[in-house]
Amino acid sequence: MKHKMNFKALIAAGLFVAAVGSVNSVNAQARVVNKIEEKPTINVKLLGGVGENLIFEIVTEQPKDGKSQLRIRDEQGNNIYSETVNTKSFTRTVSISRNDLSKLNFVYSAGRSEAKKSLEIVVEYKETLEIKDVTKL
């Protein structure tokens, strides 16, 4: 009888350890999911062009208020625009000269996380020909 009691206690202890390990695993997975959801976001939209400039609307958001930075870089990594902000979300309209640009990298960083958006710039010129009859009768 004594051996049966110890065997039952051993099985019960094993089930308890398995259940606790299972709960800890779920908690660890939940923490990982929360870390993934805390990344900042950036959305970039081309509004159009004025002369040699391209006009972009940039919408950013981070999980909580705090210091964040928006940077726009050319294809060589040179900063074209940089701004530090202390709000949870913001929208900016930025005008950038398109002189010899072929790619723009938008980087929004908050804490140790960052969101990136890269845009390729393709300039295409179209020629329009119009002929009007100006003969006076």
C-alpha cells in the first residue's frame, strides 16, 4: 500500500509540474506577443509634386508617449530630413527635392524599435502634341 501511495503522489506531482510549466510557457508566449505589438508604425503617401519637389504625407504611431525620431534618407544613407517628436502619434507633410533621387528610406524609431518604409522614385516624362486649326475663313 505504501508504494501505491508514493506512486500516486509522484504522478500528482508530475502533473502539477507539467501544468505549472504549461502556464509559464503561455505567459512567456504572451510576453513575446506583447513585445511584437509594441513596435512603432509608419505610413507614407505621395500627395503629388510641385515643380521639382515631391510632397509626402507621413503618419506615425508608437505604443505610448515618448521620444521618437523620424528620418528620411537617400539611397546612400544621407539624411534629407530629421525630426524628433515627443507624442504618441503625429502626421507630417514633407516636401523633398527630387534632384537625382532614385530611392527614399523613411525610418521612424521609438525606443529600441523602428519602422521602415522604402520608396523607389521613377521619373517618366511624357510628350504631348496638340495641333489647332487657326485658319480664319
